[in-house]
Amino acid sequence: MATADAGGMHREKRKDAYSLGDYNKVTYVAPNSMVAFTGSMASAAVLIENATNVTLNLNNGGSMTGALLNTKEIHPIGVNKVTIGATGKVHVLHR
């Protein structure tokens, strides 16, 4: 006797289903906060919405202020910590 197949229920998952773009996750860092990006939360790029009071700590050492980068542009810089004072806004992009 033939068995019924439920269609997509038994198909293999696409290999590229989780890498459809360069950046597939974003973390918003709000004013008056500090967020670390390590392990599974490793960063791949940053987009600064408001550079005031923003400090970026880079993956291989060193730090820089957000004012050194253009706002509203994607910068492919890996950061391990973002510290923001009263007015900054940063979006950290992940792969």
C-alpha cells in the first residue's frame, strides 16, 4: 500500500537559509547604556544613528569615538563593546 507524503514536511532544509545577506541580525544600543559583543553576539559592522557620546571598543584593541565615523552609513568594523552616554544611538550588525 502506498504511503502519503506531506510535501515539504520531509524535505531537507536549504543550506543557505541562514545567510541570505551580509548582515542578518541587528542589536540596537540605546542611550545611557553599555553592551558587550562577544561569542555568539560578535559584531560584524556598526551603523551610528547619533554619534554624540558614543565610544566604540574595537575587537583587536583600541577605542574610538562615534564622531570619527559618518552617521547613517554601514561601517564594517567589529566592536566588542559599545558605550553610550545620554544621547547616542548605535545599531550593531551581526552575520
